[in-house]
Amino acid sequence: MDSSSNSAQHCPRLYDIVAVTFVSLLLLSNVTATKLIELDVGLTHLIFDGGAILFPVTYVIGDVLAEVYGFARARRVILLGFVFSIGASLIFWIVGLLPPASDYANQEAFVAVLGFVPRIVVASVFGYLAGQLLNSWVLVAIKRKWGRRHLWARLIGSTLVGEFADTLLFCSIAFYGVITGGEFFNYLVVGYVYKVLVEVILLPVTYPTIAWVKKIEANHVR
């Protein structure tokens, strides 16, 4: 067997797919987070941003990365997401500054939506780095203490810590001043509770996903 075949056997088979999915969802979340959504629910109302629809899934994928590949490889993907988020923000900013074509009628709309992305990205970068790194670190730390048992405790414990740091930093940097007082508190609490609930609800999906990826990556499980 030649060295290239041997190298291919020792290369994680799904790591690149998981990494690309993670970064893609992060970029989509940053763009959709520019819109605030308000829903009336009975006697109260809920305020959240569009990024809340996809962003919790990045934590599920982060759990898969940390649980299967270890903290070092999870951190690598997290940092890649950080780099591409900044790159996307710069591109949106540059395109917004360039003069529109004479027949292009959506310049103001483009700048109004995507021009807000840099603030979202700054918020996302601080929240995302703190939240995702804490999420991965806590998951791995619990695993080192308890071994491979109690996966549910690792997933929920890391989510509670990671999502709290992420939500507090993201909401404060992205929208404080745009909304204040009780509305901002509503946005903060709804965002945190929603993200945690989504991950808890997705546990029946996360469990078999981790088991499936571990089975395929048998030589790379940490």
C-alpha cells in the first residue's frame, strides 16, 4: 500500500463536512440576525432575532466536533468561522460603499440590511468565541471527569454555560441601544431560553448523530 492510501485511511472522513456545515450556518445566522422579530403569545410578546432560527444548530454541531474530534479540532473550526465571519462582513461593507449602477434601485435597502452586518459580526465574534470555546471546553472537561458516560450531562451542561456567555455578549453588542429597558431584557431572556430549549429538544437527534459520526471516525474519537 502506498503512502497516499495509508494517509487517506488516517484522515477523518467527516471532519471537513462537519466543519463546512458549521461555518456555513454561522454565516447565514449572522445575516439573518440583522432582523428583529416580535411575536405576540397570549398576554405577552417575544422578541428575538432571525439568527436564532439557525444559530442553536451550530452549538449542536459544536458538540459533535468536541465530543468526536476533541477540543483542539473543535477550536480550529471555531476559529475558521471567526475568520470567515470577519471576511464576509468586510465584503458586505466594501460592496455597500461602491457606487450602484444607474438602474439599481436597491442601494438603500442593501446598505440598511447588510450594512448592519458588521455590528452583528462584531457581536457574533465576541459572543461566538466565548460561547463556542466555553461550550467545547466544558463538554471536554466533563468528559475527562466522568468518562464517556452521561453524554446528556455533557451536552446540556456545555450548552447552559456556552449559550449564556454567547447570548449575553451578542445581544448586548448587537442590539443594546436599538432596543432598551424591558424590551432588551425580553430579547436577552427569550434568546437564551430559546437556544437552550432547542438544543435540549434536539438531544434525540444529537445522540444518534454523535454515535454515527464516532462509528465512522473510529480511529479519531477522543
